[in-house]
Amino acid sequence: MRKFLVLIAVAVSGLLPLSAQTIYDFTMNDIDGNPVSLNQYKGKVVMIVNVASKCGLTKQYEGLEALYKAYQEKGFVILGFPCNQFMGQEPGTEAEILEFCTVNYGVTFPLFSKIEVNGDGAHPLYQFLRKKLPGTGSKSDIEWNFAKFLIDRDGKPVERFNPRTKPEDTAASIEKLL
């Protein structure tokens, strides 16, 4: 009952479009707190990744940035969503996260404000992604930091990658969509 009431409250507030069909139905806050309609990525191939600065997989920032640079001009973008739900591995403020990513990994792809990806507080975008691509096992939960969702040019989720999948191992899937 509680989940139902939370869903109703979120839907009424306009955060979760009940009829969401694509990522373009969502507006997110960028790393500086400014609202960004994901509609601005219409026509692009998008990879959505939950990221963290103090994770064993943090080095994937390098591979993600390399993918972004390799395919950006062909219409590819990565959207990074910091998340602190996995053993507190993203404890910093948005400003600290941005500084860490830029200084240590030269990240130039768009970063967004910290969100939750699982549980009752999961952001509606991640509720949508998990519903469309539930993953393996009995739950659709995000397994860990650096889970990756590949979105086609129509804004529809088409492939989900395990957090341990190296960014470079997603290149063939990206190329098929470009």
C-alpha cells in the first residue's frame, strides 16, 4: 500500500509521467541543479549510467569518457547519474563530484544531480528503465554502481549492461544504433 501511495504522490507531482514511453518524458536536474529535459537528447543514442567516485569500478570513468569522445560526433551521449546507495560510495556534494570527475578523469559528458536508483526513493527515470529492461534474476534492481542502459535514437531503452561490463565492451552495441 505504501508503494502505491508513493507512486500516486509522485505521479500527481508530475515527476513520474504515468504514460512514460521514452526517456524524453523526463526532466532531470543537472550537476548544477538546473532542470534539463531529456527531450534535448532526441535523435541521439544515449547511455545512462549510475556512477560513483569511491567504487572499485570508478576507473570506468576513463572508458566512458573514451566512448563519449569516440562517438559524440556521430550522435552519442553519456548521461552520468551519481548515486550513493551502494555502500555510500558517492558521499560528496554535486560540486565535489564534478570536481573529482573533471580533475581525475577529464569527464566532459553530462553529469546530473545525485539520485537513488533502487527502492521506494528510486528516481522515476530509473523506475522506468528498470521496468523496461528488468535485468536478470527475480528483481529488476540496479546491481551496483556503473550499471549501463543503452537508449536508441527514439528514446527507448534497448540494452542493459551489468556494472562489471567495461565501457569498451559496449562499443559494438553502440555502433549498431549509430
